[in-house]
Amino acid sequence: MPVVWSPETRRHDPRHEVWVGVATPATEVAERVDAILSAVGGRELVEAEPHGVEALRSVHDPALLDFLATAHERWRAGEYAELVGQDRVTPYVFPTPAMTAGMPTRLPAALHGLAGVFGYDTMTLVGPGTWQAAVAAADCALTAVSLVKAGVPAAYALSRPPGHHATPAGYGGSCYLNNAALAAQALRDAGHDRVAVLDLDAHHGNGTQAIFWQRPDVLYGSLHVDPAAGWFPHVVGHPEETGGAAGAGATRNRPLPEGTGDDDWLAEVTDLVDWVDAAGCDALVVSLGVDAAAEDPESPLQVTAGGYADAGRLVGGLRLPSVVVQEGGYHLPSLGGLVAAYLDAHDA
Ligand code: SP5
Ligand code: ZN
């Protein structure tokens, strides 16, 4: 399948993330693009086409988009770097229900207050180039949809920063714009009646789940390390979450114990593939995180490259028009090989 990419995706390069109060080295780094390109670059390469900010409103609140588009300039104009030695927008107050307790609230006037209205963790910083890279990542996903609309059976979007933790009005988990959700919505807009999002990333895609929570026309299925065992996103991703209102039954979560390897992981992939098949979906988005790999520093799952290849065979066997969107995967030496293993098998 063709590879859609953009050099603009390299412009977001967080040096660190604030985790439990301290700056730790960033994991979602710009080198990921080149690690993947070096392994899949032998395929047909397509540069992403700009789709414009309006296209992002199909799944995101305009207030989030306005914030992300302007936040870093405002941080710079506010001389925060001089004040705190930090040139990346970093929230510190989060107006959760624990703070607001059902009272009427106003939007914070200060940028450092406003950041916690949209950003929901301290790990996901907005720096120079973050907005441009996030838009380029979304454009990769939307361009992959255009290829599928034109008759290509499947296309891969080398989207980065990743997207599946971005909610309608929130960013977090290294994600700013939900590339996979944008692709799923674009497939719906192209006339596909029922689209499935299959999320293979090691973490639960809380953002994608939130975007389609009440909708019967976009299924969301995910397997991931069990949040109940202490893993991000901590509060959602449990099996009892099956969708709300008209979306009841259109969400399926399969949390896995730490240490899960190929056999048990693939059993759940098979179960999700069968679910998508039985639901009569006519298009597919794969959130392809390869951080479930044994060598990945960000998850305790133990999947091998062979496991990702088997997953590609199972998912590709659905024979649905497919957009494969990159999510996580942080072990630079093996990252590209894991993606290539999946894509080769999906195509076979
Ligand atoms: C897209 C994706 O895979 N997002 C992952 C978000 C989960 N990040 C949780 C990070 C937990 C602490 N990691 C410490 C790393 C030290 N730099
Ligand atoms: Zn992940």
C-alpha cells in the first residue's frame, strides 16, 4: 500500500515531557518519522495534501483548534520562556469536576490557566511547530482517505504526532488532533455507511472512543494494556464501556494483562476482526500503534514482529477499503520493522 507522509510532521520535536512532576526525556520524537520511513520508504511515497483547518472541525471543537493554532505564539508573546525557562506551553491547573463542583465557570484569562482547559495531562506540550506538525499528520490521514476514495485498496498514513488520545475538545497522551477519527469521518463522508476503527496501539484510544461514543455508524474496537493495572489513560478503556445512546454496542474494549504475548494478543485481534466482520462494516481505519512490541519502553505487552505480521494478515483478510494510521511506537531501532511487518502482511 502507498505511504503518505509529510516533512512538516518533523516540526514538532518535544525535548521532554513532564511526568509525575519532573521533566523526563521525550519519547514521541521527530526521529520516529525517519525510523519508519527508512523501513517503508521502498513503497510508493505520496506527500500529504493540505486539507485546511475546516476539515478538522469534522471531529474537533473549534475552540480546541483555535487554542492549538495560537498557543505557542501566545506563550512566546507572554514571555513565559524568560519567566520560567520553558518554551513549551505547559498546563498546571486542570478544571476537573473536583475543582469546579458543578459551579458555573469562565474560561481562564491567563494562557497558563487556559492550557489545562484543553490539555488534560502535563506530558503533552505545545512547542514551536507543534500545530504545523499536528495539521500535517491529519493531512496524511486525510490524503490516505483520498487515495482509498480513488480506488486504492489500502493506504498507510505516517501520521505523527499520533492522534488516538485526542478527544473532541482535548489534547493529551502525546496527541493533539485525532488522525484516525478524521479518517473514519472522511470515509463516512465519502459514502461508506459503517466504518470500523480497529485500535492496535498498546494504549486505549480514549479520544477516538469519545468522538464516536454515541454513534452507531462508526465502530471502535481496541485491545490495550489494562488501564486497571495502572496504565494510561487510567480512567477509561474498560470492558464495560460499550457506547452510549445510539452508539450502544458500537464500542468494544479488550484490556490485556501486563506481559501479554503474541498468542493471547492475536486471539483478541481475531475477536475484534470477527466483530467488525459480523457488523457489516464497509470501510476500516486501523490505529496502528506498534508500542505493544516487547522492546517498546512505553508498554509491558510482549508482542513480536511476527505477531504484528499475523495481525496484518488477520485485519487485511477483512478485504475492506482500509486506511492504516500510525499511532505510538517508541523503540527507534525496531519501530520501522514492526510497521513494515504489519503493512506487508496486510497487503498480502
Ligand atoms: C500514542 C501513544 O502511544 N501515547 C502514549 C501515551 C502514554 N504515555 C504515558 C507515559 C507514561 C510515562 N512515561 C515515562 C516516559 C519517560 N519519558
Ligand atoms: Zn500507545
